[in-house]
Amino acid sequence: MAHIPKVQQTWTVVRQGHPSKALVLNDNVPVPADLESGDVLVKVQAAALNPIGYKLMAFLPNLFAARPFTSENDLSGIIVSSASPDFTPGDRVFGFVDVPLQWKTRQGSLGHYVRMPASRLAPLPSNVSSTQAAGFTMAGLTAYQSLIHQAKLEEGQCIFVNGGSSSVGAFAIQIAKAKGCKVYASASGKNEEFVRGLGADEFVDYTATSLHTHFTKIPPSPKFHIILDAVGVIDPSLYTHSPAYLAPGGIFLSTGPNPTASWRGAKDLVTTVVEAFLRPIWLGGTPRKYEICKVWGIREDLYALRDLIEEGKVKPVVDSVFAFEDTLKAYERLMSNRAKGKVVIRVEPDAE
Ligand SMILES: NC(=O)c1ccc[n+]([C@@H]2O[C@H](COP(=O)([O-])OP(=O)(O)OC[C@H]3O[C@@H](n4cnc5c(N)ncnc54)[C@H](OP(=O)(O)O)[C@@H]3O)[C@@H](O)[C@H]2O)c1
């Protein structure tokens, strides 16, 4: 049996603020010793960053966050101890410690060992490495669950992914193509080849034209069944003009608030909330359904995502891989808002 140390090193969120202020590298965090029924202990091979990590660090006061806790959610790893029939020691897995679980257990993926329910994990697909798999879960499940469950994606539909080079967008393009849909996607011009390489049929450079003007002038035929705004709320116009290019009965999905510390950002957020949720159609509101993407730790969905990866229909998109001690540099890369896919941390130095 593998030697399991009593303490470990983790990147711990200790206070509100920028990651350089909020995170400390803590050498003395106990490795969980007891497993409850259904739990496993995972030796982390690689972890991946998500914007929710730094957003909560920056915006959530200590009063409302269960600090201190180990940072981040997504991981790949090896089972070292199991109280679940699903896995035995030595199994290679990927999955996530979702945010409510992270706050409850103080466990996260930026450490060497995590105790977590087996239901948040799936076996590693045979065609990917640990660093490729580390970032599948949060972004992949967001794209999968919002398209499949919230939007009820069907074969032959036409969809628009705003932010096709983002992690959520890259998964969404691939999932929609795997389901036989026509996909339009946006990014800045430098990312056109990357986005088309993911399967997008049509590309729009959002830096060259405003998207609502573009689609109002040249609407898709048929109109979109789904718009997935994977950039998050930054400008309400794509939604408020959507009747010109989103079919009646279609749905506008957004990955949610993307706050910027500016009056413009705050105004756009308030306008979107009013237009999407408060202003009724009879008072001039937009006659299209608007929902925020939700991500749940549902085992069946994680296994469905895994199957798409194993079948080669969804490929990993890794922007960059950083060493564990360079985690703060990795946050800088993610916070640049220019990453093309996942920013990954190699936790185990020899993880492939
Ligand atoms: N609701 C949920 O459950 C949920 C779950 C996961 C993520 N999210 C949210 O979803 C958003 C995306 O997360 P992520 O991890 O996918 O982000 P990410 O990978 O860090 O996104 C970076 C990418 O966004 C693109 N981008 C930036 N501004 C853009 C714009 N105005 N138009 C089009 N593309 C733009 C950039 O491409 P260019 O360089 O070409 O601009 C870059 O490739 C974040 O706000 C995150 O918090 C929500």
C-alpha cells in the first residue's frame, strides 16, 4: 500500500483579495485519515483553475466564505484509499470538489490529497493524460448540463457559442457538434483557427463587429435555437436584440456574472438583470427565455462527458501547464482572460 503522509502542502485561501494576497502555501495541512462510506482519498496528479476560484476570492467577504480552505475544484488523480464500491486503490480518475462540498469539507484540488465522495469522480479515459484530464469537469459539465438539460439540445439544431475559445465555450462547441448541430462561435480573430479546429462551422470575430449588429444584419437560417454566452454577463445587447436571430421558443444561456471593477461593468450587470428577469414582455421586455448555466455534481453526466472524451468526440483543450510552486503565475494567466482552454497545475512533479 502507498505511504500516505500525515500532513501535506496545499494552496490555502485564507482571506479575501487577489490570489497573491488571498492564497498561502501551507505546509502543515492534515491529510484526511478517516473515510465515510462512499468516500475515497485521491492523490492529486494535476489540478485546473476556474474563474469562480479567483472571483470568490476577490468578491466574497470572509463572513460569507468558509475560509480557510484548499483552493480550486477540478482535478485528476489516483485513488489511494476507498470506502466506495466504485473505485479501488490504484484507479486513475478525474472529477471535482464542487464549491458547496469545498466549503463544507475545506478540501480542494490545489493540494496533494483530497477526501471526497466517489460520485464526484469518473475513471480517467484511456486516451488522455492526467494533465489533460484535470480541467474536464467544471467547464465540461457546465457546457454539457446547460446544453443537454437546460436547453434540451437536439440533433440538427443551430447554436451560437459566444466565447468559443474559452474553456466552457470549447466544450460547448464540441458537445454540440457531437450531437449533430450546426455551430456558430465567436472569439477574437487570432483564435479563429483554434475555434474552427474545435468544430465550429461559422466564426465571428467579436473585435471586428458588434455581435448583435452582425446577427441582425446577417441572421442565421434557421434562427438559433440556443445562444450560449460563455463569456458571461458583460453586455446586455446580445440578449436584448436576440429576437432578430434567436428563434421564438429558443433559449439564451449565460455563464453568469463576470464582474469587472468598473461602473460600465456594474451598469451592464444591472441592465441584464432587469432585462432578463424583471421587465415583463408587456412592458417592452425581451420575449426570449434567459437562464444562468448551472453546474451540478451529477455522476451520470460526468460519466456521459467521460464517454464523449473516450470516444474522441470531445478533446482536451489545455492552454498551459504550470508547476505547483508557480500557481500564482497560473492565476495571472487565467486572469488575463486570454487563455485558450484550461490552465493546469502539475501537482505531482512527474504527472504526465
Ligand atoms: N455558471 C456556471 O456554473 C459556470 C461554470 C463555469 C464557468 N463559468 C463562468 O464562465 C465564464 C467562462 O469561464 P471559462 O473558464 O470558460 O473562461 P476562460 O477559459 O478563462 O475564458 C478565456 C477566453 O475567453 C475569451 N473571451 C474573453 N472575452 C471575450 C469576449 N468579449 N467575447 C468572446 N470571447 C471572449 C478569450 O478569447 P479571446 O482572447 O479571443 O478574447 C479567451 O480565450 C467565466 O465568467 C466563468 O466564471 C460559470
